Amino acid sequence: MGNLRIVLVEPQTAGNIGSVCRAMKNMGIHDLAIVGARDYDENRVLTLALHARDIWHNALRFPDIDAALEDCVFSAGITRRRGKFRKYFSLLPEEFAKRISAIESGTVAAVFGREADGLRDDELARCSVAVHIPSSPDFPSLNLSHAVQIICYELFRCRTPSSVTFQPIKRRDVDKVAATIVDNFDAIGFFKQDEKDEVRIFFHDILTRAALSAKEAKRIEKMFRKMAGIKLHKE
Amino acid sequence: MGNLRIVLVEPQTAGNIGSVCRAMKNMGIHDLAIVGARDYDENRVLTLALHARDIWHNALRFPDIDAALEDCVFSAGITRRRGKFRKYFSLLPEEFAKRISAIESGTVAAVFGREADGLRDDELARCSVAVHIPSSPDFPSLNLSHAVQIICYELFRCRTPSSVTFQPIKRRDVDKVAATIVDNFDAIGFFKQDEKDEVRIFFHDILTRAALSAKEAKRIEKMFRKMAGIKLHKE
């Protein structure tokens, strides 16, 4: 599997770099490159990096974007604008994640611009593709480390797909739970008139809307059986 | 469409609150609730909130989690642990986003715990479901505002689905581009031997791998036609 390098072009604050380190390591991404000669307050970086200090210590410094991308097989400029040397399209974060997941080996770069004004046109032109993070037109500009978080999260999800965690029970199983409920009500003489079927449908509808898991369904059946058992012993 | 409320339970730092405001507004989410009686340095909040100051100014304060959830129709505790009063399952962020997008009206809460140790068991027990953000086992704990960013981003994407931005051209269109290239090479007498077909396949393979957009394909054809035109006029 290819390696993702996060490239920060002239980041302005040490705090943002620390937050980027944490956002990266949270998603299992370790290769950080910083473009520019600025000095950063290391204490501030480390305070925000927390357990991701290794990423700061191993970060590579480059004089310009070309040097940072030299050994990369693919690169994406994360930007809201298309630039003057415009790209013909801009990928969504998940499209970018899918595309780089298909690259077998080598380093892929995700290039982030300055906090205040992003990537310059000539910098975007050096990237293979543009990627944009959808956001609200009222305040579209994300904090640098939050943008890194979304890109790294999408890649992490693509690489280590969590199977959908929740699978509601099927109709025939809901039928069974609803039947168990009314049968056990019936066993204790709950129904005085001919309402058993209506009550069954009442519970069936509610349980279907709740989208029960198999464990929850089992537990409900168990509770109603237990309830009927207790009542009968008392009589 | 329902309204998403971000509930922060006893957040420790003003900076995190400001970053949460920004992360929310970036994704068009405006309803913030803060549980607990702690005082926060307003200047620090506003510095990080940037253009999301309105979210801080309109934030509601509650003495406890029950008060914050009282008028909600659904609530999710964002947590890595399942708690003692354990939930039977924990949803992925996108599953949570889909589920709340199906709720027509009313307020849905996403409840985030303290920076240092998250939600307590009794707090998680008050939420309708648990939601977990997949992360690396090496450093699984996200910064508070970064966790909020991911949840808000997933909801934003669910509410305002961007159509997949990139559609590569079909094989018959790649055929056409490759044919245009070799036909125009042919027109200027480029081929000395019988290699035209091999060169066509060479370009065809590369262009297919590049997954061209329609605009890029059109532009390549235009360039090769122009090249042949220039050459032929000069002779």
C-alpha cells in the first residue's frame, strides 16, 4: 500500500503543526513534510501533538514545494479554488482516498496551503489533482488541522474499512418478537377482549421503526417470557 | 429537516470551544449547548471561532446532560467505549448521519465528553445510541474539535450530497483521442514504418490509466489537430 505524505506549505503557527501531527497519527498517517524556512516554537508544537510527537521529530523540511514532491508518485492540492492554471476537475475527499488506495506503492502527497490564504496558483499547478472539502458557503474555510483531519480520516476509512456496524433484524424476526410479546401477555390473561392481534401490530410497528439489533430482539423476548413466568408462579 | 445540536459536556478549554464553533459553522451547523458551570475566557473562544462567533454568542448553557437533551428527539453519545450501561451497538459517523437525516423535524443531539476522559457511563446511558469515530489503535483519541469536525462533516455530506465530481470518459472516447493523435502524427509524415497501430495502443493505454475527463480529452484532440495544421501550413 502507498504512503500518504502530508505537506504543509509555510504553515504560520506552531499550534497548527502540533494539531496536524495529532490528526495524522489518530488516523495512522506518519509522513509530514513542511515547506519553508520559518522557525516554530517546539514546546507549542509538542503540547498540541500530545502522543504524536514522533511525527514532529521525524518531519522533513523542504525549501519549496518541488523538493517536497520530488519523490512522490502522485500529489493533490487541497484547495477551494481551482487556480489560474486551473485543474479540469476537483476531487471529493473520498474520491481522492479511493484513488490513492489503488496506488500499490510509493508516496502520495496531500498538499495544504497557508492558514490565511491557501495554496498559490503556481503551487496548485504543481499538484497532479485538486481536492476540495465541501463546506458551508457561510464560512467555508476550515482550520488547517481540521482539513488535514478530514483528508486523513477518509483515507483511514478507505484503508481499514469498518463493515457497517449495525444490521437491523429482518421482518420475520420482528414478527417473532411481536408474537412473543403478545403470547406472553396472553398467557397471563392480559387480553380481556379480542385485541391481541391489534396489540401485536402495535408492537410490530414500533419495533420495526426502532430497527432492533438481534441482541436487543433476543433480550426483549427473554424479558417477556420471564414476566409471564413470574406472574404464573404467584397465582 | 431536523436540527443537529452539538452538546459539549464540561469542556475544559476555551480554545476547544472556539474551534468547535468554527468546525460547526464550516458545516452549516449552528446549535451549540455547553453542559457545566465553568467560566471560559471569551477572548480565547472568539479568537479560534473566527467567523463563527455567533455560535458562541447563541450557545445555550445547561447544568446537566438531562437538561441539554430534554427537548431532543434523538441523541448520540460520541465515545470510544461502550460504557457499563452498555449500548448494544455503536454506529459509524456516516451511519449516524444517515439515521438523523431520516428524521423529519426536531432536534438531534451529538454529545461529546470531556477532553481528558470523554463521557461517563451514566452520561452515555442517557443517549439513545453510541457513535464511534474509527481511529488508529496507536493513538485513538481525537482532539475534541476534530471529533466534532468529522461528525459535522458527515452530516453535511449527507444533507447536501455532492454528486461524484469526476467521471472518466468511456472507452469509445479514449479510442477517439488515441486515433486523433496517431492520425495527426500520420498527416505530418511522422510514421516511417508500420508502427502507427502500436503507437495508437501505446497512447490508448496511458490515456486510459489517466482516466481523462471529457474536457481534457477534447483539449488533447485539439492540440494534436493544431500541431498537424501548423506543420502542414509551414511546408
